[in-house]
Amino acid sequence: MEQIKITLTGSLIGSTPKQKAVAKSLGINRIGDVTVQKNDASVLGKVKIIAHLVKVENV
């Protein structure tokens, strides 16, 4: 299965509690944190919620 690399590029300060929870569920807590996830609907839905804070690349 194809995977995507998600990098947190923006600060979570001032974000809504839902956005903070989504970032934590993806395993990214600090700026510069990187995680590799499966490219499926559930992960893409989470990325959509915090799209303005992350950079997504295909692996």
C-alpha cells in the first residue's frame, strides 16, 4: 500500500482542540515532527483537518 510522509510545519498554539487532537493521533506534536502513514481515507481525512499546518509527500 502506498504511504505518505506528513511533516508538521505550523504551530499548534492557537489551534482548536480538535486540530490538536488530530495532530496527536497522527503522532506529530512539535514543529518538524515527521510521521509515515498509510495513504487511506481515514488518514487523508485527518490531514484535511490540519492541512494548513502540515506538508504531505508521497513516499
